[in-house]
Amino acid sequence: MRLNRNEIKARLKSLELGTPSWGYADSGTRFHVFRRPYTPRCLEERLEDAAQVQKLTGICPYFDLHSALDRDADWASVRRLAESLGLKLGAVNPHLYSDDDYVLGSVCNPQETIRKKSLAALLQGVEIARIVGANVMSMWFADGSNAPGQDDFRLRHTRLYSALQTVYEAMSPDMRMVLEYKFFEPGFYHMDIADWGTAYMIAHKLGDRARLLVDMGHHALGVNIEQIVALLLLHDKLGGFHFNDKKYGDDDLTVGSIQPYQLFLVCCELVAAERSPDLAPRVRRAALMIDQNHNVQNQIEGTIQSVLAIQSAFAKALSVDYDALEKVRAEGDVVMAEEIVKSAFEEDVRPMLSETRIEMGLHPDPLQAFRQSGYARKMAAQRAS
């Protein structure tokens, strides 16, 4: 049976997304970072911008920290500020790549002193998470190599696992680790966690609180991401998402801007799994996070665009008649199975989304509401210095 309109709206109201600290910062390309007068100058101002996104969309209560970008001696104060703005600290991202010491890697580095430095930074991330009340350690490593023979694959894997095991054991019982994988960049010969198979192998060995993070831009062109999501749910190893979009490599474009059908199909796997009593808790545990750079857009507007795209994809996925789909699958009716899925994707859910926002006490068009608010002009005047 297909969900009715009220059931779909109720599920949409329960969506919770995390927006990233780095998504509110200046961005650009490897050729130039573009400075804009309204860009936040510090963590506190990035929290203010995230609060605006939550105020306008109603489904972005989480703010994800980046240990290379967010540096603050008083993390308890940061937590209090976030709470005063109606936000919760969701994930800590202790990325290790913005230091010359890491030219040959961080935890996989052949030099023991660099590995110790890297591990100390990861453990500091655990302590930050504990203080701010975050329960997700989001782990992505830029470790890899650029030339055949540069290092030993097996030794690097052993070093990586040893560091992750130490971090895993240091985490509080309520914390979980999500491992991100990426098939290339910055390593152009190999990456130490290149694919979901490697990440799964590590997470399985670490334990139940280690799962995988699926970044939409971290796969080779043509990879069936929805199949990966389905299998990770089946084996209880789906930890969360970094939603973004790509045309070529890890472009970190606004969500749904290039491949909206793929985004919809991923959401279909999540919605279909929610129909199973065994799989539903696994879906609800997955952290839904946005990860993108706004090279030319206003950062808040770009983030709102992505939130709306995720809402739209979920609304369409919730509109699929899964009972009818199961029936035609059993009958081997390939054409009708595709038509059932495709017709939901082609449905115009914008009126229902506007209706849902109004029921939540929000403006029906968050992007228009932001432009009308004058917030960007006000922040440009305050932050231009």
C-alpha cells in the first residue's frame, strides 16, 4: 500500500540533517579561494549561519565540526553557544591533511613520529566529541601514495588499523565511528581506504560501533551507490552519508544538481528498508550529513538548496508504491517495476513540501525567505573587516 499524503508529510517532518562547519567557510578551487564579505570569520559565526539554515528549513539541527578548521580552547562554551542557537553538535571530523608533515600520510606515514602526532590529533577529536556531546566520529584519511613502489600496501594498512583500533577503544560507549572511503585524490596511485570493501573490512574487525560513511562523490563514475547502501543496511554497517553531487570527480556540488535520479534511488533504498522491522532501526541510526563546497554560491543559499533537494528526493521515495513494486517484481514484470519507480521520481512534490513547511511554522520557500531576510547583507556589513 502506498503511503498517503499525511503519512509522507509526517515522515518528512522527522528528517534530521547535519550541515558542515566547512560548508559555511570560504571555498574555491586549487587555483584560488574566493573571499566574500559575508563569510564567517570564526566558529561562532559559522554556528550563527547554521542556525539560520535550521531556522528556515526546520530539519537541520546538527552542526558538524572540522578539527582542522574549528579550533577553540573552550569547547564547553561552544556547546553552550550551539544549544542557545537551537543546534546540537553532531559529528567531529578530525581530518589530517592540512600540515606539511602529512605529505606521506598521517596514520599510515612511514615515520613513527608523524603517526604518533596523527594519533594524538584523532584522540583529541574523541575528547572534543565527548565535551560537546557529539556521538559521531567521522573519519576520512587523505592517506595514499602517488607513485608505484612509494610504500608498502600491507604495512600501511596495518598502521591504519592500529590507529583506528586505539581511537575506537578510546570512544565513549555512546559514540560510533563512521569510516569514509574515496577511490582517488589526493593519492593518485592508491588510497589507503579506497573503496567500501576496504572500509567494511576495517569496520567489521573493529566492532559493532564502527560503520561506513557513504560520500556521494567518492565513487568512480558509474558505480551503483544504491546497491552499496542496500548491502550495508543488510549487514548493519551503514553509518551515514555525506550528501553532495558530482560531474567528474569529488566535485562537492550542491546535492541533486547533477544526478537527482541517483539521489532518489538511494533514498528509495532507505525508505524501503524502513518497511522492515529489522532494518528500520538501522536506517534511523544513519547520520544524514551534507558535505559540499560552495565555490561561487552564497554558502547559506547553497546549503539550503541541498536541504531542499534531499527533502524532495525523500518525498518522492516515500511516494513509491512498494507493495505494488514487490508484486510486479515477483511476477518478473521488469517494465512495470521500472514504471512504478520512475513515476514516483517524476511526481511534482513541491506543493506537498510547501504544505509541510507551513504546517511546521516555516516559510513555504526557505530560499526565498532567506533572500527576503536581508541576513547576507547584514553579515557582510558586520564581517567585512
